[in-house]
Amino acid sequence: MKLALITATLLSISSFATARTSQSASIDTRIIYNDSLEMSVSTAREMLSEIMTVVGLHANFELKEAKVDNIEASISRRKRYILYNPEYIRWVNNITKDKWAAMALLAHEVGHHLNGHTIKRSGSKPALELEADEFAGFVLYKLGASLKQSQEVMKYIAMKEASRTHPARNSRMLAIENGWNKAANANEATVSVKR
């Protein structure tokens, strides 16, 4: 009896999910976000699929859980990867309370691949991080995130001061804003042309 009660409780907790719908006019992107703050491999793949859909490309990299500090774009044996630590993603989801933080991190890593940063094999550098942040801002606008939602993750993961590998928090938030505004302006121009 106790086992049945525990199982029923766990099932009801794990199935408490909400659907979020993109505000993008070009596609209907629906993702089920598990409010228990877990990000399964399938959820991460759905997020990656949404990102690649709004940029109009096919992913030429593999998304994998891995023993990494957080999340990273890398190349190993001529194959591209986005590797992520599920504990790190769980922590980010827990403090931000929505899907956009994980989406921003994933879009940032996609930006490293699509901007050719991983081909250079030079590691993290502030200028490259800002390019990836700008890409993430662009993508998050296209997916329907507000500017605040797009930048929220940086309040928790970016350092106040710049380091040799990463820019300061304010610079990163500005790069996200620049990308978000580029997407918004491009969207307005498209709407004007269609009228």
C-alpha cells in the first residue's frame, strides 16, 4: 500500500508540466517543460530541434550528456558535439524556474559551432563568447522569449568581472540584447515588406 502511494505521488509530481508556445509567426514551437526541473535527453533534443528550425539548418553535431563542468561545444575525432552536465542544467533550471535558461545555454553552444569557434580549437575567449551570446539572443527572440528571459541565465552563470576566457556579465547581457534586437528588427522589416 505504501509503495502504491509513493508511486502515485511521484507520478503526479513528475507529470506536472506546462506547455509553452512560441510567439514566433514563422513556426509553432511547442515544448513540454517539466516543472520538476529535470531536463531529459529527449527534452534537450527537442530544444535543439527548435533552435535549428528557427535558424533553418540541420544539426551537424550530436547532443550528449557528459561528465563536463557545465555545457560545451566541442569536436572529438572529427565529430561535433554539444556536451552537457545534467546536474548543471538542473541547477540552472532550479534557480531560473523556466525553460529559457537551458534554451539560452544550448543556443549559445550552437552559436559556437555555427560561428566556427570549435574548428579553431582556441578554447574560450571573450570575443568568441560574445559572438555565441549574440547568437543566443537572436535565436531566443525567434523562439518567443522576452529580452529579460533571454538574459536571465547570465545573472547566475556570468561573473561580474571579465576573466581571460569569459567577458563580464554586463557585456554578455549586452551581446544577448544585440542579438535579440537584430532578430526583432529583422522581424519588423519582414512584416513591413509583406504589407
